Amino acid sequence: MDLLTLLLLGAVFLFTVSLVGVIFLALNESTLAERHAIRKRLYYISAGGKHGTEKLKKYRDNVLKNAGPFETLALKMPRVSSLDRLLLKTKLPLNATTFIVGILTLATIGTLLGLKLLPHVSAAIGLGLILLILPYLGLKIAERKYYNRFQDQLPEALDLLARALRSGHALSSGLEMISTEMEEPIKSEIGAAVDEINLGLTFQEALDNLCTRVQSTDLRFFSISILIQRETGGNIAEILDNISRLIRERTQFSRQVKALTAEGRYSAGVLISLPIVIFIYIYFVNYSYLSLLWSEELGKIMMAGAVVSQLIGAYLIKRIVTIEI
């Protein structure tokens, strides 16, 4: 057995053992609803925003005294807030450090497998890069779906908040009603803002953190309206009704545009992916024929021209089917 095979088997073994250990600890400490709620709350606080980090750190350290070893270990490891926010949107009980180690291990396994099975070193490196990038792309797709669900829920949340204010509730208790009565994802996001207010952050700091976690223009309108109303006064319930109506109209128009441009978007996907799929197919079926593209000078020019043409075509199609709202 050669050295490459030993390295591959060792990497697979370590990755499998780590994965099984993480799953076991997560399931073992998620049996109680209280522990599950604590872990979820701590992850949201850890992902956080740009305000109140000292107060939130004191709270986190205090709660970690009663948390299980998995939560303690995960939340004490170094964290990257932007990546943590992506992981929260996919509901994965992982922090940024664990995710980075996992994808690096996966990319290493893919590269070693490529060196073992594929006919060229560059293909093995390409396979490793693909396995390194794909998990992050999956997170970005999940983030887009998360934002879409949040956007669909936002008008209902504003209507609920407006009714609560008309019935005599304070703004903080109205936000708490949203965090208890509505479904995910707006439930957790507003709940995190309520937690931050209860921990001593100002409304402006909590809303700024909320807008940092959720990149939504409509949510920013809501935040600015709340802050202006607290400074100048006015009928906040009527303002919320107007924002809710505006969001619904924009969403309806956006869906109409999406339906009208569906044919162009799907055509773009086919035209962009077809050359790539054919390239990969010929690479495995007839490598010697395709290798002329990087072994001959004319082939290199043709390959560079094909890549540039693909990029230009993708950019032009995106400009055609994208309509600013």
C-alpha cells in the first residue's frame, strides 16, 4: 500500500470519526427542549452584530455555566460572525471554526481521491477546489431562501405589531409577541432583538444588529421608521400599515417580474452549464483529445477565448433578465 492510499484512508477515517462525534454530541445534548433553546439562543448571540458585544459576552459566559460540554466547546472556539450568520440560516448546529475545518478536510479527501483515480494532477486539484467551494455555495443558496421566507413574513409581522400598538401594548411587548406567535425565521430574528433589548442594549443598537443579521431593505425601512418615531413622535401604527402595504406591493411586482423573466433565466442556465458539462464528459471519455487545449498553443488561445466568452455571455444575460425594483 503506497503513501497516497494511506493518507487518503487516514483522512477519511478522521473525517468520519469527527462527523460521528459531532452528530452524537449534538443529538445527546438536544434531547431536552431547554438545552436546545439555550444552544439556539447562544448561537444567535454569538453571531450577533456590531453593537453590545461586551454585554452579550457577559451573558453568554454566565449561561455557559449551565450549558452542556458541546455548547461550551462550540461557543468558546474562535468565531467569524458573517459565516456564523450563514450557518444559523441553515439551522446547522455548527460554528464557523467547525465548518471551516470540515470543508478543508472534505477538500483534502477529494484531492487525494483525485490523485488516486483521475488521470491528471490538475483535475485532482480542481476536484478539491470544487469540494471546497460547494459547501459555501450551499450556504449562500440557503441564505437566499431564508431571506425570501423572512421577506414573506415581514408584512404579517408589521400588521401584528400595528394591532398590538393600537390595543395599548408597548413597542417592546409588541416585538415580543412577534417572537412568540409567528413562525421561523422571523421568530428567531425578532426574538434575538428582544433578548438584546432585555440585556441592556438600546432600541437603536438592537435594531442595527437585526439589520446586520438580515440584509433586507424593507427591514431597514422599518428600523428607521421606529427610530424616527421614538425621536419625533407620531402614529407608529399607521406608519407600520403603510410599510406593510408597500412591502406587499413590491413583493407582488417582484413575483410578476420573476415569472416574466423565467424563460430567459432558465435559458441562461442551460447555455452556461452546457459547455461545462460537455467539457467534463469529454475529459473522462477522451482525455487525449481534450488535452490539446492546454498542450498546444492554439488550444490555450481557444480555451482562454471560450472562458472569456462564457463570462461575457453570462454577464449580458444577467443584465437582460435582471430588473431593478
